[in-house]
Amino acid sequence: MDEISNKTLATLLVVAIVISLAGTFFAMRGVSQVTNVITGALPTATGTTKVYINQTVSITLRNNNVDFGAGYRNSSVVADAAECNLTSSAAQPSCWVNTGTYNPSDFWLENDGNVYANVTINSTVAANYFNTCGTTTIIAGDPDYTWAGKELASGGCGAAYGTLDTSEGQFTGAHQLLCTNLSADDSVDDFNVTIKLYVPTGPSGQCDNNVVFTAARSS
Amino acid sequence: MDKDNDISKRTVLVLLVLTLIVSVVGTWTILSQPTTIYKTMELGGPAPGRVSLSINAPTVPQMSNEAGKVSINIMK
């Protein structure tokens, strides 16, 4: 077999060069197209997020019933001219004989809106709660009907999260400010209201009164 | 084959070296393309984004009322 000539080798090398150049060209063109796809998407990408929040004032009484149950004054403990004081957050006093279970609990109020709120308290009977009883005649003693804010352990409307009126106040028949700037934060958005009845001698029967809490957005 | 008409070995060597150079340069060029893509992404203009927040206050003062009951039954 004859050896191939240098000319043949040179021809093959030239072909190899042409193939190499052509391959490089086509490969570069392919990569360039990929590059165009990626870079074309970048500068014009736009994202928009819109959030609409409606301010809502809303309060809820988690406990809306202060029920002192059924019972009577213990005449062997309290004089006729004195009152037997019942407090929703306290244990049964000795001046009161309960015929059933004595388990009154405070009102428990929560801000379930999403803004700070001022809360007022009101009652239609003013100080004389016993005008709502079956027998309203007062023989002796000084009836009274009072409220007081009570901070919970969470601190709602407490020193750091608003201003709560914790002093004992009479119902007057008008709205009275109970809590200023009650937070809407779930962890500090609630407080209690203690109700106190000063039961005189005389009234009897079922006594009921509605207490109204009103909230308005604080500025 | 007539050896007198053949090209020299030097010419073949030059062509061989040229082939190697073209091959190496071509390979290097292709391999460098992905890096170019990466740089293009890095240097691309910032993509604009927008976040809008609208808090709608009520047009009239909003109130909320809750009523509870205080009850007692005095037996005598």
C-alpha cells in the first residue's frame, strides 16, 4: 500500500480546520440565542403587590352575663340597715345565703377589631339596680350598683397598653369612659369589668339589668 | 505518486499547528459563553417592583356596641 502524500494530508487538515471553524460558529450562534432569551427577560420584569386594609372597630363580650344566682341576705350576719355587698370577682360573702351555686364572674371584653378603641360603659338604671326587681321597696340600707375595670394578666388596657379605669364607679345612666386606647393586638386586647351590688333590705324577686359597652376608634 | 509535486512537510506541520490552534481557540470560545450569560444576568438592570398599601379609614365614626346582663334573684 502506498503511503499517502503530504498533499493529501494537507487537504485533510484544511478540511479539519473548516469543520472546526464551522462547528465553532454554529455552537456560538446557538449559545447566543440562549443568551438573548435570558437577558431579554430581565430589565422589564415588574411585580406589583397591593394590600387593602379596612379599619374596623369591633368589641366582643367574651363573658356577657354576670349572674349572682339566687339567694338572700343572711340576717344573722348583716344588720337590716347595712348592705350585703356582692362582687362578681370575689367569693361569696358571709352576709349572703345562696340557694344554688354561687359563681358570678366579671364581664370579659375583647377588642376584636383592628384599630385602637376607646370603650365606655353604661346602664339604664343608674345607681339603683334594684328598681329592676319584682319588689323594689327598700326598707333599710343604701343600695348601690358599681363597676370597675380590672386588668388581666395579659395587660390589656393596662399601664403599657392603654388606660383602664380601675376605680369603683357608680352607674349614672350615661356613658362613662372605661378604657382608653384598647389595643387590637390579640395578646393585649382584653380586660375584665367587675360588677358590685350593694343589696339593701327590702327588694326581692328576679332583678335584671343590661349593661352596654360602646367602642369608638381612638384617634 | 510523484514526490516532486507533493507539498513539503513544513507546510503540513504549519497546517497541523493551525488546526490545533483553531480547535483550541474554538473550544475556549464555546466554553467561555456560559460565563458570559452569567455576567449578563448580573449586570442586567434592576427589575422594578412596587408594593402598595392602602388603609381605608371609615368615612363616618364607627361604633361598636355590646350588651351584657347583670342578674340576681333575691329570695326573701
